[in-house]
Amino acid sequence: MTVYLLALLVGIIAGLRAFTAPAVVSWAAALDWLNLDGSWLAFLGYRFTPYVFTVLALVEFVTDQLPSTPSRKVPMQFAPRLLSGALSGAAVGVSSGQLAGGLLAGVVGAVVGTLGGAEARGRLAASFGKDRPAALIEDAVAILAGALVLGALG
């Protein structure tokens, strides 16, 4: 059950921030906290993969603060979040022999994170009168949830 919960949580992280979830999973794999050896997801544990995903996550944090960032519900934002959630959830699942369950939980989490995050951010932005504080809260939630997943895997 813990595997499914972690896969769901990493999927939610992907729904909030598309590159944060694979960064978390790749760091866990690189630190040998997540065993992906022999699976098609082993590339997540390669030497430079965590750094690449971390840089992409940082770029995503910065670009999300821009006023022209498109809605996460449009296909060009929604599809990568689903793919990221599926990939990250599958990685958590495959480490425990639950590939299909982890993949499904990751996708469900990505949908929840994407739609729920957009709703929450819209409400927070309306209450603050600006989007930046809402985006920063969303960033903090994604980072803290990522740290929680890393802690649980470690």
C-alpha cells in the first residue's frame, strides 16, 4: 500500500511541477534508495540524470513565475504532466514489483495534481490579488512533497 501511496504522491507532484517528480525519483535511484536495475526505467538512476532533471525543474520554477505561462490544462502542459506522473509512478512501482499499479497511481496523481493544483492556484491568486504568491506556495508544496517522497524512499 505504501508503494501506491508514494506513486500517487509523486504523481501529484508531477501535476504541480512536471520536472520535479522525475528529479525526485532520479535522485532516489542515483542514491540507491530506489532499485531500478534491469528495468526500462534504469536510465533514471544514471550518473547525470538527476542533475539534468534538477536543472529542468529549476527552469520550470523560474518560467512558471512569468506572466505569460500557459494554463496547465491546455494539452501542451497537461500531457507532459501526465507522462511525468506515469514515468515517476512507474519507477516507484517497479522498485517493488508493482509496475502497473505504480504507473496507474502516478497517472491518477498527475491528473489530481494538475486539475486540483490549477483550482487551488486560481483561488489563492484571487485571494492574494496576484499570481506570484500562489505560484510560490505551489512551488513550496511540490518541493516539500518531493522531500517527503525522498525521505520515505530513503
